[in-house]
Amino acid sequence: MRVDAIVLAGGDGAVIDPNCRFKGLVPISGRPMIEWVVDAMREAEMVESVAVVVPSAEDLGPWVDKVDKLVVSARSFMGNVLAGVESFRVDRPALVATGDLPTLRGEHVDDFVRASLATGADFTYPLIPKERMLEEFPGCERTFVKLATGHVTGGNMMLVNPALVSKNSVLGQKMFEARKSPLHMARIVGPRFVWRLITGRLDPVEVAAKIEQIVGGSAAAIMSERGSIGMDVDKQADVLLVERLLAERS
């Protein structure tokens, strides 16, 4: 089974480059950041079609010819996810990724998709060990969470049953907005769960079980050694880091 890919290219690009209307257009080694992600999706054997969600379709550049669908949506995070998912069929899983992963490769996408499909879960998400992240991207500044199995950071993609997106769009937005506030997150998932997370007592299985309880579908964490899935570009220092690594790769 192959999947459809939805890449979210919005966000405030001016935070990184004042000349960019939105994040996907930030130049990385001479090309818009979103183009690097689109190329990775095109290289992936497990991806059937690619849609990119943008807040505006004006003056995007020639990279748009590489995508199957251009979805214009300037809504909330989950609103944009829903717009992308609804542009495709509902009878196969959708891969949702952010457009700020310029070091992503097709083989990295395939690894995650294959591992996700093997679980049979309605919703999967990647967890990357801290050691692997720092080995692949020395000097990167990521948010790491201590689980019972060790420190991890979350990746910027998920494989999801399309029916689960529309069913949980409101809840998903609340969780997205609360992701950096333990107090707000506690109101959604419960204080006991947040306390166990803060104190490093949770394991990936418990996290998946809580997600299943909340969203009403099966969930699974995918432990990944692919740091590129978590290396999102949020600031100028990230641009310099990934450009150096891309130069070394080429």
C-alpha cells in the first residue's frame, strides 16, 4: 500500500527571513525550503501523490510543478491539515509532514511509512532518540522529553487514517496550541499523565495508549533513527546548520 502525502508549507517566514511571506519559501542552499521536502516525497517509494498546503498561491515559483495538488488554506494548524487530507481519497492513510525539513530524504520517508503501516494503527508518530539527533545534527537545539526508555524528541510527521482527522480536528488544534504548556496539556490529557511525563516515568506504550483513549483510534509510536524527520528549521541558526550539512552531503 502506498500513501498520499500532505506537506504544510505555511507559518511565519519573516521570523527567519524578512523577505519571505511564509515559512516554506525560506531559501535553503538556493532553493525554497518546501522544495527540499517535496523532492524527498517524490523520491519516496511509499508515496503515491503529493499535496502542498500554502496560505497563498501567488508567486510561488517553479517548484509547484512537482506537486500533484496545491491546496490554498490559511486556517489553523488542524484546519490546514484537514484541507490537505480532504484533497485526497479517504480509503488510504495520509502522511502529514511540515514543510520545514530540508534534510529529509525519500528513504527516510519510506522507513517511517513502512514501520507505521506494519503496526496497523490509525495514527502513528515518530520519536527520535536524543543521542541520534545530536549525532546527526551536532549543535542543534531541540526540545527533548525524558521517557522511561530515554530522552527523545518528536518528529514532524504523522501517518493517519483520514477519518480520524475530521473526527478530531477541534481536539487536535487544542493539543497543538497546548503542546508547550504543561498546564494547558493537563486539562486535555489529565494531570496524572502530565506529571508522569514531566518526571520521566512514561514509556512510549503508555503515550500511545493515552492517545488512543483521547482520539478514539489505535495509535503507535515509531522509534526512528532518522534525525531529519525532527530537524525542522525555526530560526536562522537552523538555516546555517542544515546548509552546512547539505553541502557536506552533496
